[in-house]
Amino acid sequence: MAICEKLRIALPVCALVFLAACATVRNPVTGEYERTVMDERSELAAGQKNHQEVLKEYRALDNPLLQAYVNTIGQKLAKASQRANLEWHFTVLDSPEINAFALPGGYVYITRGILAYFNDEAELAGVLGHEIGHVTARHASQRATRQQAAGVGVLLASVLGAVLESKGYGGAGDLTQQVSQMTAAGYIASYSRDQESQADQLGAQYLAGNQYDSARMIDVIDMLGKQEQFAADLARKEGHTPAPRADWLASHPSNDKRLNDIRQTALRYHNPQAAQAAKGRERFLKAIDGITFGESREEGVTRGQEFFHEPLGFALTAPTGWRIKNTSSELVMMNGAGDAALIMRTLPADAGATHADIVRRVFNPVSGRTTQASINGFAATHFVGVARTQSGTQAVDATIISGPNNQNYLFLHAAKSAAILQRERDMLLTAENSFRAISAQERLLARPWQLRQVAFPAGGFAQLVKRAPATLPDAEAQLRLLNGAYPDGVIQPGTLVKTVE
């Protein structure tokens, strides 16, 4: 959960409409001419502007050595592409989500979350090469042109799609806007099957041109599929319904035909004697050694049913059977059925000096009532009423709490229906009333986890898991997943592997 929260995650520039008339440009990959609303000049302008917006929404990872490592690999791949003339930018984002995406004009992003699950430099290169392929083939420009032709308007889809993918589908402002943005993300974020296939083929070409074994692209897709399987298995073990995908595979669908196409493409460029293979694993593991695994100190950490935000100085407890979803824009506590949630966001200073100001400015109420209370020593105001939105009016049930250091927080009570909201009211209030100042002992529990490399012990995963934190969910399965051995793979003792400490 970010320290400085925006009331809406949709980037203002996402609604930017390119008014320039269609141009005819030559596609650098196919050599064919195509009509477009985004020529190269527009692509460069869009990339430059939205790069800054992405960095406002996410932080670049504060790890110069890892940033340089990823950039070096990306630049080598880009030089082998059909648009080597672009000024390419590769950025590792400080996010635990499994994601990678690209903006027009040569801006490619990858999260530390997806890096944690790679086991070789060639796997990293495979994802970077795929994203470079989307840029070189002008896929974002093609989507924008189709959308304008369909009367949707020319949205910077790559930004909106990528933001919503990585946050899941819970990051919007009011609930009405959330629904509209979910619809937009579903329409905008997905590449066509032909575009995916083309990006796979281009990525394989770029890998082969840099002496990487393109067959490792198969390992990446296999790993992402197992990551999804692990998440579903863990949800079922904890009594939850598996959540929809909100990761790289959400916008890069892994249907059987595409997986078969990837295998065919990768094997076509397969080079088992690739020069990079010998030390690629060693270089990669060294580069990611010590990076944060899971949530970061800056956004707070989840430990079982507890959430601790050490920089902001507060803690919360989710009711038994509820799950916690922490993103850079908000904290969500959701019931097991997934039909009710408490959504917490920080409020910016300009939201209002008093709770009454905040109610007036944030909700613009048509009608309603407020009640004052105290929650563990912090002033609170509960508002129930009807608020004005851009699309009309909306029922609101929310609480404003002034927490440590006079930081104001908004707690939204959300449900799929009024009946469900009433049914879950006691649990929502229980979660809300757990808001408290973080204790000295809880600050110790709030220490983020780190990835470390160790020699695989003779006792196998049963011994390796003893190094892991007690609060790491399903630790053995997680360690297997991190090391490409989920659910029942075998690793030779002495092999360099990743662990969580």
C-alpha cells in the first residue's frame, strides 16, 4: 500500500485522445504499409510522457546493480531487433506482482515479482524479448487504430492495461468507475492471438541472435502456469475461491494452441550449445540475490491474518477466513466468498483538513448521515449516504480515520449487493476496528522477506524449508515453485538454489 495514495489509479494520460489524422507507415517487422493513428513520432511522445506516469504509480526498484544487469540484457536484445534505432529503456519495478509490459517507443518494464521465479538469464531474456517484440511490431499502435475505428477512442491502452493487470481488478476510485475500468482493461489489455504469436517469434529471434537458447521460453510459460497452479492450490488449502489471474498471463493468454505455437517457435531457434547458457544461471542468481521477496517495507507486509505498515505506523487484522490483498494503491480485506470487502486507502493532504471536509470533497454527498467515534484512540467518522459520481449517484458506506502522524485513511465497505453488505457488516466493522498503532513487537514482524542463494541441502526441501520464515505460506511448495521443482521435481544436492529468509 503506497504512502501517498491517489483517489483514482487510472492515469490521467490514459484518456488522452490523439487527434492527428491517420498516417501511413511501414511496419518494421513485416515491411508492409499500414494505416495508423500513431506514427513513430507519436509513439515516442507517448512513451516518454507515460514513462513518468508509470514511475509515479510504481517505484523503480532501488537496486542499481540489478537495474544495470537487466538493462544490459535488454539493450543487447533490442539491438538485434528491427527497431534498433529506438532509444530503449528497461526498468525493474518494485512490485511483487508477476508482470512485464511495454509502452510504445521502446519502454519495457519488468517486476521484481516475476524475476523471483526465473532460474536463468535466458528466461529473463525470453520475457524481455517478447515485450520488445510487441514494440517492434507496433502492436500498441495497431490496437489504438482499431479502437478509433471502432469508436472507442485512442486510449493509451498499454498503460491502463498494465496498471490494472498488475493491481488485479481492485484499484479504481469509486465502484462505478471500477466497473468501467475493469471493462476497459478486459477489452484493451489483451493482445490478439496473432500478435502474441508474432511477439513470441520475434523474441525467439532476438534470443538466438544473442546466443541464448530460445527453448528456455518454454520454461517461462511452464513456470507461469505452475505459479498460477500454486496460487489456486494455496487458495483451496486456505478455504478460499481461487482468484482470477492478475498477472503476466492475464494479458498473455496461455491456451493450448498458443503453448504449442511457442514450443514450435522456440525449438525452431533452439541452440543447445548457446554460449550464454554456461554461466547464465550463475549470473542471474547473483544479480537477484538479496532482493525483496513479496511485499516491501514501503507498501507494508501481510503475515497471515495480520497486516503491518511500519513506515506509516499502523497495523490491521483480517477476520478469520478472510484474505488480504495489498497493492500499491490500496489494501483490500475480502471475505472467503469474494462478495464483500473492506477497502482501505490513504488520503492525500488536499482531501480536506477535517473529516467533514473530506466527506464533502471525496463523496460530494447528495444525502446521508455521519457519526463520530474513536477507534483505538484515533478519531473516526462513519458516513452512510448517497454520493455524486461522474456517471450519476452511488450509495456509499465508509469510514474516515485519522491515524498516526495525522495521516487520514478511507475505509470503504463494499459488497455485491445491499443484502450481502448487511450480512457482512459485523465482520467489516471487526476488520475496521482492528486499526491500531503498530507495536514494537509488530515492527519486528514487519521485516520484509529476502531472496537468498544457497547450496541445495542433502536433506532436500524438507531441510531447506527450515531456513524459511514461519509465516511464509505453504513454505515447501513456495520454495519448490521458486526453484522450478513444483509440485514434485527433483534437485541434486549442492545445486545453487533460491531460498527465502
